Amino acid sequence: MKLTDLRDNPGARKERIRVGRGIGSGKGKTGGRGQKGQKSRSGVAIKGFEGGQMPLHMRLPKRGFNNPFGKDYAEVNLGMIQKFIDAKKLDAKKDIDHAALKAAGLARGGKDGVRLLGKGEIKAKAKFIVAGASKGAIEAVEKAGGSVEVIAKGESEAEKKAKRTEANKAKKSK
């Protein structure tokens, strides 16, 4: 083996095809674009176009629904809260609210507050101030000697409807 014998494996370096460089290259004249038509012209990129056939993204059924009035709660389970209390990341003697849970790293997101869920068990006596709680969660907290205060963030739809009907009655009576 000499230094002059060193070379790449056959096919390791492939020369790029120079399109439109004479009939002898095999990619001359039309440059592999066929003849005439929109795709033979420059500056054309037809993404998702299937020649007039209904495109795949339109053939597939629509799925799901995004409720514009839906509430965004940070859901927190009682078992995780107990774990954080045991690890001294949460203080059970102070009120546990959205700010406390966020500071501990338990509540992510939840622009409408925290919703307490009953998965796991809680042994610590704690006072919770949350935007919502499941029946099981409230029972478990009260069984442990704590309390749950549910505060409504904003008005519910029923309250808004009641205000509207009162306003309409007031207009009609005038």
C-alpha cells in the first residue's frame, strides 16, 4: 500500500448532474422537466396539488373541536401535593393556592386557576384556595382535616345570563 494507491471506494463520491448542458449529458434541452405546462416553468412549486384530484388533506375527516369558551385549568392531583409537602417544597400550614402551587412547580399553565383532582391520598391538614375541585378531592381533603375554598374566576355563564335577563326586563319596563 502506497500513498498514491489511496482512493475512495467506488461510488463514494458522486458528481452532481449538471442539468441543461447539452444533448449528450442526457439532461439537456428541457432539463428533465418534460415539455410545456406549469411545472416546466421556473418559480412554480405546487405543494399538495394532486392534478385536480381532491388533495389528501381535504379527503381526510376533520377531528376534534376547540371550544373558544373553554376554561384552562392547571390540574393538580392530591397525591402530588402530598409528595411535595413531604419533600418540604410546599408548606401545609399556609394556604395552598395557585401562586403557591406554581412556585413549587406543580401547577403549569392554567390561566383560569387550579383545579384539584382526587387521585392519590392526602394526609396533611391543609387549606386549599382553588378555582375548582372534584367531589372526591373535597371529600379527601376534609377527611384529612383540611378545607377547600372554591373561588370563581370571573362570572359563570348562568350569572351572565341572569344579568342579561334583568337588564332586558329593566329596558322593557321603561
